[in-house]
Amino acid sequence: MGKNWNNRRFEGRSDDRGNRDRDNRNDNRDGRPFKKGPTKRERILEEMKQRMKTAYLSRDAVLVYIDGMIEDLEKALNLLFERLNEWYSIYFPELKIPDRTKYCKLVLAINKEDMKGTESRVKELMGDKASEIMKQLETSNGIDLLGKDIQKIQETAEKIMELERLKEEMEKYEEGVAKEVCPNLAEIGGPRIAAKLIAHVGGLQKLAKLPASTIQVLGAEKALFRHLKKHTKPPKHGIIFQHTSVHSAPRTVRGKIARTIATKLSLAAKIDTYGKRFLGKEMKEKMDEKIKEILARDAKAELKEQQKTEEQQKTE
Amino acid sequence: MGKNWNNRRFEGRSDDRGNRDRDNRNDNRDGRPFKKGPTKRERILEEMKQRMKTAYLSRDAVLVYIDGMIEDLEKALNLLFERLNEWYSIYFPELKIPDRTKYCKLVLAINKEDMKGTESRVKELMGDKASEIMKQLETSNGIDLLGKDIQKIQETAEKIMELERLKEEMEKYEEGVAKEVCPNLAEIGGPRIAAKLIAHVGGLQKLAKLPASTIQVLGAEKALFRHLKKHTKPPKHGIIFQHTSVHSAPRTVRGKIARTIATKLSLAAKIDTYGKRFLGKEMKEKMDEKIKEILARDAKAELKEQQKTEEQQKTE
């Protein structure tokens, strides 16, 4: 087998010749001296490099990098925003706004020493909610910080807003690349889930070869193997859980919905890899219909059960 | 004791009155109705708020916030830079520069499609090292990315540079605040270590009350208690390890140097809290002298040992 392989790659060479390659030869066939010819090892390495180039060039690899960057941007933003929040809470502890960009804008707008200016700026930003925030500011338990402290906090807030903008741009870009690499997959699962699935298995082609039942639990390997070994309950969803249709559904039907989506995702991956036609829209419509059906059936069943228990209570 | 405390705070009130407070009274002493007077609980809460205000106002608390922010900026920078590096390594894997800002500047300067422009820009940035980088670029195994991919990478690089700048500014600011809050401590340990020590114990005053031996192992509590419980080796240094004199010293004398520094730090904390004079310069000079002595003695001992082993080898 090994000999065969050698022959396939470097035709017409005897094994003896191959061995000579490995030694340090000081002259080539014509007798001209040279310092270092490409040995077999070097030639194979060169070939592997070329192969790697074509492997990397595929756009689905870029999608994975973009997704990783977005993930880390989110992590960095969380870190910095939490610190900002903690620090600014000395000055204005009552300000509780989950939206990071809005919070940062308010940090830039509020100045206790210039309440009039603050009021107009807050009104511009928050509209109806402005009066509530102004009331909170007036009765605030916060402590006055030095101007230079507040300046540093505001500089940080500005940077957080810029990072947030970068993250948004990245997300838009990811969407574009996903539509280009795997339009069907992106339509059905959204670009983020598409990128995560591809990253998880290491390529679109590999994903296309997986059955729907595997795609359903990708990312939940720990729970899956726990199930196989110790007979605990099998996982209902892995990366797919991040799909809004799954995590917004009632617990009882999440598994069913995850299965429906995984089926379509598996189909979409196959179309994206081998077909290149865009059927995502129709597939998504069908999928949404099916999900609605599942939800309706669940609601009906719940209603029935409620009526049953009510009747039981009445008869009791 | 409880009664005493009550009397001290709300003079002339009997316990009976205190109980009445807790009920919902509908009128006050004059018989005028009111909705909600300040109950005892509310009054105590108000007092605690006032006390908290004065506690927070102290500048050493601000120092702790600044230090936390710097730490998180560093973490965020690490995250994002690693991702950037990973992504850019497809395009130019040979570029290995540990300095984040320089790497980012090179990312912005390099463009494989405009080698001439790249050369002049790289020369401007790197000086003598430019030719090396250009050679690496020309023989690079990297893969050409699309222009829009590179643009996104460059945008990220820009943001990283900005964050780096913010971090530097924060560090300068921290130094200023540390010099203001604890000039002696900052002179001897540097502003970052001063801030970390203060943050660790929860205030400059608390730090001033600790003996040098405790300050030496602050931040190494785990190892300390392991030592006390299981009789492992005691830790030689905690937060102090970050002092350049400690971590750049040979292992054998790190403990001695840490002890020397901790002694001076403990003194400095006491001066900063109760004295307010600036003796840091002289103390630091003395400390540096002592550290030099320790290092010299260690070098001598090592030399002697070497000579001994050499002699032994000769006689063998």
C-alpha cells in the first residue's frame, strides 16, 4: 500500500531513489553541485501547502471567522459594559436600562451640574421616558464624582458605543456572506445559526452529509453522550436552540419544533452544497406553517386538560 | 445594649414609641393626618445612605474602579486581538509581532495588491525590520482574501488600537489618582499594585492596619490556607509578585525581595493614611539598595557553588 501511494505521487521512481532523497546529496544528476534540492519531504510539504490554500479559500471558512469575531465582540462588550455600569452606578445608581447603546448615550448626556442641558438632551434621546429619568436623577442617591472621573467614564462609554457599532456591522456582513455561501441554510436558520453549525462540524460540505437527527443535537454532545452511556433523557436541541421558534416556544413542544427545523436545515445544507438553487423561501413558509400547527395543537391539548381538571374540580 | 443604641440615636424616645412607629399610623402628634411619615426603618435607611455616601466619596474607592476597568480593558483587548490574529493569519501567517498596536498598524498598512505602497508604509512603521517583513510577505504562504474581508479585519484592527489607547489613558489616570490618594504606596509599589492592594482589602485605611507579613501574601490566600491546613509550603508572594523587582528576580531570592517590599509597602500605607507626608522617594531608594544587596549576595553564593562543583569535577 505504501509503495503504491509513493508510485501514484512520484511516478517512475523506485523506492531506492526515494531513500536517496532523504540523505543530503551534494550534487544532482548532471554532477552540478547545489546546496539543497527539494527533498521528498519538502515536496510533500509544498503539496500540502497548496492543498491547504484551496481548503482555506472556501467562503464557508470565512463565515466561521466572522462568527467567532462577533462572539468575542459580544464578550468584550459585556465585560466593559458591566464595569461601566458598576462605576457609573456610584454617580447615578437609579439608571437601569438594559440597552447598552442607550445607556452609554445617557451617560454622555447626563451632567448633574447642568440640569437644564441634561433635560433637553435626555428628552431628545428617550422621548416619553425622559421625565421619569429626570425625576430619578433629581432624587438620586448617587454621589457626585469629580469632573475628570466622569470624563473617563464617558470616554469608555464612547468606545463601547463604537464597539457596538462594529459588532452590528459584522453581523450585517455575516448575513451577506451567509447568503452567498449557503442561501437556503441562512434563510431557514438565520445567518448566525448557519455559521455556528458550519463552524461546529468544520465546513458546509460536512454539514450536508449529516442526517437531520444529528443536526438537531449538534452542540449538545455532552448531553447526547450522557444519554447514550447513562440512559438519561436525550437532548432535544443543541445550537438550534438559539432559533427564536425554539426558545420562544413552550417547553413541551420545543423538541418537536427543533426536529422540524433540523429536517429543513439538513435539506437546505444539501441544496446549498450540491444544488445551488434557492428554495429557502418556500421551505421556510412550509416550516413556519408546520410550527404553527404544532403550537396550535399544543394549545388545544392544554385547553382540554384545563377543562378536564375544571370538570373534575366541579364534580368533586 | 440594643436599648442603649436606640437611645443614642433617637434621644428621648421610649421603646414603646419605637414599636408604634412600625405600625401604620394615620396621624402625627398634632393630630394632622398624613399618608406616610418616616418610620424608624426608613430613618435608619436614610442614615445608612448618608454614611454610604461618605464611604464612597473617598478617592481610594475610585482607584479601585479604575483598576477594575483597566483589567477588563486588557481582557477585552486580549480576546479581540487573538481573534484578529487568527483571522489575519490566513492572509499573512508569517507576521508574528507580539506588540498589539504595531501588529494592528501593520494590518492597516499591508496590501498584497499594492506592494510598492505597502513597502513604503511598512518602512515608515518598522524601520530596520521592514525588509524582513517584506521578504516574509513576498514568500508568504497566505491566501488572498477578498477586499471586503480585509476591510472588516482592518476595521477591527482600528477599534483595537483605539481600545489600547483608552487603556493607556486609563493607566495614566490611575497613576495620577494613586499619587493623590497614596503617594508613598504608589511610589514604592507602582500605582497598579497600590490599587490592587487597596481593592483587595477594601480600602486604604484597612490596608494601613495590616502587618507587612500579611501584605506580602495578599492575593495568595488559597496557598496560605493550604499551608495552614495541610502544612504545604507557605506562599512567598501574592499581589506583590507583579512588582518587577520580584518577578524578574531569580526564584531563590523572590521570597526575600517580596518581604523587603512588603515591609516598605506596609509602612507607606500607614504614612499615607495617618501621616500625609511624602517619604516615598527615600524609602524607595533604601528598598532598591536592599534588593541590590540581596541580589548581589545571591549571585555571590551561586558563583561559589559553581566554583565548588567545578573543583569537584576537576578532582574527580
